[in-house]
Amino acid sequence: MKDRSHSLTSFSTYLNKGFDLRLHARQMSDARTDPEISPASVFLALLHAFAFRLPSFQQLDAELAHSYLQHWIGAERAFRDDTLRYSLSWNRSNTCWSI
């Protein structure tokens, strides 16, 4: 895990300096109403899963139990795959994420 957290720090720094990722992530929305976990946190968690080639949402759940990832995505607590499922569900305009 320690190697991954070091890589996450480097990756996060690169994304924020090069693309201002946090600013763009804060502008995201999804189909949920009054979510406890922000759409930005869900997006950043999914980006982490993609970038580090996690094989499943269950693996992402396990990694979300670690405070370094919760801190990086800006979540106050870990969340489960049902949060991901509801966040990624289609809304009325047939778009999944909007900025």
C-alpha cells in the first residue's frame, strides 16, 4: 500500500498542476439528489480505480477504507459500491455525468 500512496501523491500533484483537476471535479454533478458523497469524490475515486488498474469495485471499496484515498478524493468517509451505482445511473437527459 505504501508504494501506491506515494504514486497517488505524485499522480495527484501532476493532475492538479497540469489540468486543475480538482476545480473541474468540483463542477461535476450526477443524478442523485442531496448526495452524502459528492459527485467530485465519486469521480476521483473512479479515476483512481482506472489509473491504478483496479480489477473491480470491490477492490476500490477496500482501498477506500484507507485514509489516504479518502483524503485525496475529498470524502469524509469511505463509501460502498452502491454509491458508485447510484452516482453512475442515468438521469433523465440520458447523460451520466455533467459539468
